Amino acid sequence: MTNTDRLSPLDASFLHLENEYASMHIGSTSIFEGPAPAFEEVRALVEAKLADIPRYRQVVRFVPMDLGRPVWADDPHFNLDFHVRHTALPAPGGAAELRRLVARVMSQQLDRSRPLWEMWITEGLDDGRWALVSKVHHAMVDGVSGAELLSTVLDISPDAEPGVATEWEPRPAPSSVELATEAVAQLVKSPYEQFRALRAAGRVPRQALNQLKEVGTGLSSLAGILSAPPESSLNGPIGPHRRYVWTSVSVDDIKTVRAGLGGSFNDVVLATITRGFRKLLRERGETTDRVVRTLVPVSVRPRVEGEVASGDGTMENRVSAMFAELPVMLEDPGEALAAVSAQMADLKESKQAVAGEALTSVAEFTPPMLLALGERVAARAAQRNVNTVTTNVPGPQLPLYSLGRRMEAVYPFVPLAGQIRLGVAMFSYDGTVYFGITGDFDTCADVEVLSDGIEAGMEDLLHLARSA
């Protein structure tokens, strides 16, 4: 069989995690200066870019009886009009109205019979502005490749000429029999592939031993998350609908805090989130004599010295994870930053992310039927022991444009699954870090308390840094 690409175990896991209550797409809301272009102009711009993003014209095909991981195949019925949509806000078209629209759009699952993405051109914002709301299934991209995707559909110059769409013919789609036949053939080959990988590692024994040592250290650290954190309203059953709010902080302010109080860029950001969760728990009348355990996705893409993002040009997921404990018990924001900084240094030393990546690689040799079942069970177990998820993706630190209009802001969206009721995504762009906060609709009516707490946390740290 040809004309397909098989999903990696990690990519496939995001499909297996999805259910009636969890929609596993990531996304963003980009706000542009006005006036809004004609819908046909935006549609033509996207169409011209499709040749650079072949995955946007492919669908997921599942292998009969879960004999193998799903594959990507060209969509023989691809219709751009299904994916690029047009809407408008009711007056007055402010931030609150836009956030409600985004929450409704993100609450709807993507149609698995079609390519797993949508873009909503949204008019009617105040000051003549407009927005582009995008959603892409996590099986297709991670945060870093999503940032690359954003750069692909935008331009670095306001004078850039729109491209011209090229002819495209879908490759023949595989039949169910072909999918099953190739999957069985790969199952037969798996022991050989495992032996080949071990033999290759044996050719470089010192490197292999070093890698095994790092993985072992990381697995020991990962064992710490097996103990569940104290019960709180942060975890529990979720419904299918979402609330969504946002806020932002200046990159210059973060640099000021770092200069005055120390810590890395990411440490400062996590410290502000710590203050936000402290405020949220106190407002809910719950104890803050605890930690809030968060899953922190970590890119394991090849890093290039001097580059802000570490993308490698691929769209699939290349992420692992670390598990941090936000010290909400600490009242002093400076002490909280110091605690976060020390903990993150320990986590990096512990090689948690390396161990997570190694476990994902081992899944390559797991029979797909068992893999699909195991991913669901493991996800439920892990999410009972994690309170929230916090993602931080570095974006371009220069202005981007669409059809000559400057992108003024971009707020990311992180999905919820399992027992996690709140998630925080961060994306830095052109001197600002933008926070997108996703909450379960039924249990997080107070989600704005978290965003207000993040803003207040930044102000507290700035005050301390300027007084230092």
C-alpha cells in the first residue's frame, strides 16, 4: 500500500483520548487591525497556502479491528469551503463577545470524516478589527508545529503578494483490506524492527548507556506523580462545553522580574500562574496549604542554537512532559518564584521529559489494539494525579501580517480531558505573552478569577523586582 503516512503512537493517542466530553484540538484566536478583508480574499490566501501544508487535505483512516495505528490519506472529497468559514459578532463586538464565540467553536468536535482543521474568519470587532479563529486536532500538530503553521499562513511583510493556488489531485485512497493487510505485515515485522534498533544501539554502547541512564533517572522522577494531590474543585467530571478567557503580560515586564529576582523566562510565567491558582482556590473557599500539580509539555524537537522556536518543519507531535508542583501555599510572590525556579531546575536534571519520550518510543512496538486500550487507561490514571496543564510555546518576536493587516494579538487554546477542569496555554508574539485559559463550562463559571490572578501576580512580581 502507498499514499499514506502512519500516525505516531503519540499522535494516535490524541484520537484515543477524545470522547463525548473531551475534544482534543488545539487552536488560537488571532486579532488583526482593520478594515476586514473580503471573505473571498482570505479564502484565496488559504487555498494558495495548501500546497505547503499537505496534511490539511488529508483525513484519518482507521485500520479495521485496530490491527495498526491509523494512517493519513488524501481526502478524495476535499472541500475548502467546509474548513474556511465566515461569521460575525453581534454589536458591540468586544472581547467578551469574541471569547464567548471562541468557547462555542472550540466546544464542537472536528468531523473525523474530513481533514481535522477549521478556520473561522470573524468580523464585527470594535475599531473595525477582525479575527481568525483556528482549530487543529492535536493528532496533527503540537504547540511548536502549530506555531510554525501560524507562520505558514501569515506573512512577515504587509506588502507580501498573495500566492496562487496550484492544481491538486488526491492520491488513490487505500481500501479497508489494504489497510488491514499492511498493518498485519507491520505486526510481523515489529520483532525485527525492535532487534534492529537494539543492534544499532549496540554499535554505540557508550551513547546507549548514557541514554539508558537518563531514561532511568527520569522514570524514577515520574514515579512521584503516582501519588494523587489533595482533592479540590480543580478536578472532577467535565462536560462537553467550555468557557474561555484570556489575558497578557509584557515580555519586557518578565525581563524586569528576571533581572531583579532571578529565574528563567518560563519560571516567571509559571510563578504568575501560581498566583492565579492561589487566588482561585482562596476565592472558592478552599485551602491553599497544598501544591497544584501541572503537566508541562516539553518540546523534544531538535534544537537549533540561536533560534527562539525549535521546530523542525514537521507537523506531527514531538513533545514529552514534565510534572511541576505550583507552590500556591506560599504567600510571598518572590518566594513562590524562587521555589518554582529551584523545582524546574531539579525537574530538568531529573530527565523527566527524556523518560516520557522514551516511553512514547517504546509504544512503537506495542500491538495497536493493546496500545489503544492502554492509552485510555494510562490517560485516566495520569489525569487523576494532575490538577491542570500549562503549555508555553515561543512564537515569532516580530509582527506578522495577513493581506496587509497586522496581527495585533494571538491567544492560544488548550483542550481539556479526563478529570482536568482548567488549562492554561501561553504563546509569545512580538513582545507580549498571551494567555488563553480554558475552563469546563459547568464547573468553572469563575474562570476569570484565574486570569485576574495571573495579572495581579505579574504586578506583585514587578513591584518586588523594582524594589530589589
